[in-house]
Amino acid sequence: MGTSLGSRGKSGKGRCSAMTFDELPTPCYVVDENKIEENLKILKGVMERTGARILLAQKAFSMYALYPLIADYLCGAASSGLYEARLCAEEMQTRKKGIENHIYSPAYKESDFDEILKYCDHIVFNSCRQVDKFAARAKAAGKSIGLRINPQCSTQEGHEIYDPCAKGSRLGVTREMLNGRNINMLNGRDINTLNGRDINTLNGRDINMPNESDIIIPDVRNINMPDGRNINMLNEGNNSITEGRVISMLDGLHFHTLCEQDADALAITLQVVEEKFGAYLSEMKWINFGGGHHITKPGYQFIILEDCIKRMQQKYGLTVYLEPGEAIALNAGILVTTVLETISNETEIAILDTSAACHMPDVLEMPYRPPLSNSGKPGEKPYTYRLGGPTCLAGDIIGDYSFDRCLQEGDRLVFEDMAIYTMVKNNTFNGMPLPTIILKKKNGDYTVVKQFGYEDFKQRI
């Protein structure tokens, strides 16, 4: 229900008139078109030097007003569900021919799948069971099929919530899951146990059981279980699917293990991918390195990234995809807020018209302390304040910052790097208004892309 507005927030249709920075309504996200294009040029340079294909990960940045610009530089978008896939189809694929629309989900709903087939050209599945359930229909519709793999190689520390390779992860198929070595058979008993007795059953090794003579099994893959299933079947829940059947349906493999990381982490991960899944790569057409690549961050190691890409191309003949989200809009947006009140309670506190819980949820989820213009760490400058939001949540705290002077009601503060994982994750808890979305155009003008009101809150309930 958000409406496009003109100068000073007056309702209107069509093109928005320009505003100055001081006229911007708060809170508001301001996205810099020039900075977005700078990032896109860096990414396009990687594609031109390597032949890799880079997609926008919409989960990080879905400001579709900029999709025509993004389509001029990138190969398409990656979606995490039906609605993102539809957004790409409507706002990017209609603007330029040849734009790709990829989708991955931990599990697809039957009721969504026909519409997904309508929009997407690449569909990545999360399990062998999902491949078995949907891949034949996707193939018949001419789609390229992929499987997300989990190399079980963690290269990040301190943020397990963002680590797809964390223990017990639901994201992707491990090597053991794919080749059937981690199968629960016989009414839930593990393949390596029989009535509690240990069995070694790997291709010809002795099976030692109490009170039993040694039994030699020439090839475990040829053993049929009592219920008729073969030991070398994949078993997910109560469904058995052969490894060869799954691989035969695939065009590519996908892994996503990084989060805001440099190319050295990719190189480590890719080595493990080859060790565990290399036998399948020559049978594939493409490989997707996923997201989390900090490609547009100053100091990024391009040589390592490009070596990784070229190795997959030259060794296996694969088309290489990357789907960064943060790299597209890194340092390209701000969140402008106004000080509503200052109070003292053992420390100085400033209450803002923006909320960590509602408008920058990663601050609490990750957690992290967002950068703030013209501020310092606590105690670094003369006046230190704890900045908090206006919601009822006691923990709606953005962080502690210091300033050159006392904060006053009406002061404007600018949080940096706020284009990513903000608009796509915000909410209206406590009836908090969503921040206005502003575009800073290439000529320096500020225009309102969308402003939200009461109806947006009401329609979500």
C-alpha cells in the first residue's frame, strides 16, 4: 500500500519532485544510485575477465526501482521463494532480454511449484527427496536443475546463525547423504547397528558380531534389505532414491557457505567441494558459488576469486555462477533518523524515531553495532549516548556512541551501510511506520520512491 510521494511527503502520482537532504522525512532509507553503479561496475569487471555469471541475491536487496540499472550490468537475479522470483520476472526480465531467474528454497510447496516453473529458468533443490518430487516436472518444462550441497566446511566464526555449514544444518546435501552412507534403515535403526551390535559393512570389511563368526561382505552395495530396499539407496524420511537417479537429473551443483567474506574463504571451501563432490562435477553443466562474497569491499582479493572461477571452468568445463547480495549495495545506503528525546539513567540516552527491532533487525539478530556518521566509540568523544528506538522492547538498543556535542531534540543522525538486509527484513512491530524509501539520483537529487502509512501496517495484520 506504500505510495509514491512528491516533495515534503505530499501525496502524488507519477514522477517525484526533488528534495534537499534537510527536507527528507525521517526515518528514511536513502540509496545512492551512483554508489550502486560503482559496485555493479566492479562486478561486471569480474564477469568480463572470467566469463562468470553474477546474479543479484534479492534476499539482501530488492529495491526494484533500481532493477533496470542492475539488469544493465548483471546476468539476472537469485530468488529464495516464489515472491522474489515473481519480482525478478516482473521488474527485471521484462526490462531486458536474456535475464536469468534462479531460485533456491530449503523446500518447495506443491501449491507454488507451477508458478515457480512459470518464472524461473534455474531451480535448485535442497534435498534428494525434493529432486525426486519435483525435478521431472521442471525438466519437462525446460528448466535447468541444481542441487545444493553442504561441504561441511565452516570458514566463519562467531555467527553460527549465518553459517550454513554449522553442525546439524538443514541447508544442503552432505557427501554422506548423497552417497547413502548416513542412512537410517530397518525401522529407524542405523545401518551400522543390528539389535545394538556393532557392524562394519563397508565394501568387504569384516562384520564382527558377538557370538557370531566373521562374515565377509564382498560389496555392500549389492545387499538387499529384508523389505526389498537396497543398502545403497538414499533414505530421507521413508523415501528411498538412488544416488545415480538423482545425479542424472542434475545440471549443476550449488553451495553457499560464506557470509561477508573474502576470496580466501572461498578457496578453502572450493578445495573441500572438489574433495567431496569432485566425482560429480564433470557430469555437470554449471556450479554456483552462492553468496557472501565481499567483492566490492575495499581490499578484496580478486586474484584468488578469479583463479577459483577459472579452475572450475578449465578443469570441469563448468559455467560458474555467483549470487552476491551485499556486494551489489555495499555502502550504498544510509538510514536517516531524528532524535526525539534525551534522558539520563546511569548513562545518557537518546530515543530516535527509528528502531533496531523494526528497521535494522540485523543489529539485534547478528548482533552488530552499525556505523554512524560523525560519531565515535563510547568515550572517544566528549559526549556518549546510548541510542534506542521508540518501541516497547527493552532491548531495542542500537548501540553506544560518542559525539562532539550534546545531542538535542530534532538532531538528525545518519546510520551507514543501510541498503542491505533492511528494507527486505523490516517490520511494523508496535505499529512502527516503515521508513520512507528515498533514491539519491545520479545528479544528486533526492526523490521519494515509496512512503508508507497506516494502511501498510493495517494490511499486514
